[in-house]
Amino acid sequence: MSDEINRSRLESTLADRAYPADRGALADSVAGTMVLFADGDADLGDLLAEVDQARFEGAADAHAALQNVLPIEALGEPGQSDGDA
């Protein structure tokens, strides 16, 4: 059975792990945790496996690195633009 978390709980979920941590060990420890986005979801372990960074010093470090691999569905409502005002 996998866990499900909202994207807003991503950093607190990462904070429950021991640091410093290498990418592979951290990805393994959260594999099966589904992150729910505005339009879709993704396995947190798979997302961490895509990060280029090999080691994380803390949860904030891992969270920041994840921002570069989150799918477009992770933010906002589908079809909406932040730049159009």
C-alpha cells in the first residue's frame, strides 16, 4: 500500500528522513509515496531518482532539488499561466 501526500506536504515528508543522505538511499526510503498534484500524481522515489544532485544535506536541500524535476502538472490549475495578469 502506498502513501499519498499533497505537494504542500512534500518538505515535511522529506524532513522525516535522516540527513545527510545520498540520492539513492533517500529515493528508496520514500518509494511508493505518491505526491498528488493539481492534475495528476507521481512517485516521490521516482522523482528523487531524476534529480542530478547526488547528496542532500537536509530536507530543504532535497526539496529545492525536486523543484527542477516536478512535472508541469505539479503547479496550479491545468491550462493556467502565472504570467498573464
